[in-house]
Amino acid sequence: MLVPMTFKLPESVLVVIHTPRLDVLLLERVGTRFWQSVTGSREPGDPDLEATARRELLEETGLSAGTLTDWRQTNRYEIWAQWRSRYAPDVTHNTEHVFAFQVPELTVATLDPAEHVAQMWLPWQEAMKKVFSPTNRDAIWQLQQLVKSSS
């Protein structure tokens, strides 16, 4: 009996984890040496994008205590060729929804070894320089702008 291939949905979340002082938690992706914030695709069982963000936070970092904020911002980008096989054949672009997750202080994440091999906290300026994704870089930039405007 053939098992049908399940493709990833072309909708994902980006969650920037930060402290009130704007230190940002970065994770090193397995096999790539890329540093990033929490990311992940929406799954069919996720009732909404907040549930996707909370599930990905828990899976990738073990973190659940903090304040999750949906920025109601989306980014649309072309899926890199090396990752296109994970999606249906006609899918070329992904829509990413941006969230922030504030924790009260620097904390050690519990990494999923299938996804990440290392973690580091950096001030937002250094975190911006370290991440490989332009949308992740933009989100970190916006983080400090949003905190300034709410003060």
C-alpha cells in the first residue's frame, strides 16, 4: 500500500524571542551553520497562527512562559530550491507571519537536536548581523523600533 506524500503548507511563522533589554535568542540550524529565530510551517491541525507560533516555540526551544505578540505582519518570499521538494510541485513561495516572544530574562532553551545544534543570546544589533534570513533581520530591526515607540 502506498502512503500519500504529505507536503508542507506554504505558510509559516517567524518568532523573535527577546528580553525587555532587547537581547535576542538565536538558534543555529542543523547542517547549515545558519543562525535564526524560531521558524516553522503551519500544520493542518493548527487552529490558527498563534497556535503554530506556540507549537514551534515549544518544539524548538521548550519555552512557553512569556508574552507572545502577533505583529500582524507578513512576508512573502520564494522558497529556496534546495527546500522546494518539501512542498507540492506547484508551490514556489511561502507566506511568513511575524511574532515576538518576550521572556523576562536570559534563559537556556531546550533545543530539538534534529533542528538546532547551538543557541546564543545577543544584543539586537549583533543578532541582526548574525541571522542569514533577510526577513529575520528585518524583524529584529522592527523589534527595537516597536519597543521604542511603545515606551
